[in-house]
Amino acid sequence: STNHSLRDTERWILDTKDAFQRTKPILTPRFIPSCTDDLMFGLARLREQYDLPVQSHLSENYSEIDWIRELCPKSKFYGDAYDQFGLFGGGYPCIMAHCVHSSEAEEERMLRNGVFVAHSPESNMNLSSGVAPISRYLKHGLHVGLATDVAGGSHENLLRAMAHAIQASKLRWRLYDQDVAPLTFDQAFYIATMGGGEFFGKVGTFAAGYELDAVVLDDASLDHPQPLSVRDRVERAVYLADDRNITAKFVAGDQIF
């Protein structure tokens, strides 16, 4: 029941909110069709009571958007339905995965509320959802981070996710909409680092004042006949490196291996 679900969720919040140093709970309604209205309003109350962030799905495919119109006829668009439940940012951190087919009005609401887009290119390809116009989102000032999607994706490797994001955006530009430029490597690298890191605070860059969250890549095995700049070596690693090239990892300045 709805009340049972809310009780279980609150118990989980209490069990986890102080259990780990860096991993904190985030409220995650699967998406609106899997939740009753009372559950959504109840989750909003829990979010406010425990000062939690929120994550869910948004505008992943056309059938889902049509479904929301049926379930929430008073909403102006998918994101507005979340907003009416009190689960669409605006004063607290909020991530919405996919956002493949967000309308201009939805984009404007995301920008106003500070909602982050979790771009999941491989998942969107695997499920034939489409390709989100990420370069347009970045141009308009939306917060965008790169994701792999543990359900719809086949890996958790952000190097591969960067390559997928670039490749998918090129196909979108060539086959669908040449008004939205494909992602550059620099943009893909940004959303994989600083863009997503912004959600968590001062992470995602080597700039002064930021925590040192980093991986160390050894690219000695990636032969190339000419000398390369550091940037070009990183770009090459995105397409050719894998977990075997990672030699160290740092979290908040501490080396964990």
C-alpha cells in the first residue's frame, strides 16, 4: 500500500542517512506511472522533512510522455507533473534521467528549477528512445551530467559513455536535426566530469578550491606514431582505453587504490 511504501522509505532514510561518509540517500520514485498520487505527495513531504535530493525519469520516450498526459491531465508537460507533486527541484537538488524529448517549456522549467539532466546515451539507444539534444541544453545553460544507466546500459565506464554521447549526437545531427550540433569532445568530457560533478559540490575539475576526485590513466599501451598533446591523449583514451589502463583513483584527495 501507499502508507506501507512511505513507512519503508522513511525507515530506509533513517537507516542510511548517516551510515556512510560520502554516500547519502536520494529519493527515487521510479517514475510517475509506477506511483500513486498520494505516494508522490508523501515522498515530497519526506524530501522536505529530511532535506533530501530527488532523482527520477523524464521524457524518455514518446509513449511515456503520452502516458503522463493521461495520468496527469492537469499538467502542462511531463516535468510540470513532477513540479505539481513537489518533486522537480527549485530549492533542492534534483536529477532527471534521459530528457530525450523535453519540450521548450520543459527545458525552461528545468533551467528555472535548477534540475540536472542525466544523459544516458547508450541506454537511450538500447531502448530506441532517441537521442537527447545535449549540445542545445548546454547552450541554453541547463545542468547536464553523463550517466551509464545500470538498467538500460551495458557498462559503468564513463570513457565509453563519452564516446557513445559523441557518436549518438552525430547520428542525431545527420539523420534528424541539423540545427542541433553534435557534441564536441570537450563538451562530452565536461558533462562526464565538471557537469555531473556540480551536482555533488566542488568536484569534477582540477581548478583551485575543488576536491581532488580523479583517476590516473596509463596510456603507454596506446601506441601512436606522432607526439600528442595531453588533450589529444585523453581523447584517444576515451575511444581506446578501458579499466586495465586505470592505475589509481583519488576521492577527496585520498588515494583509494
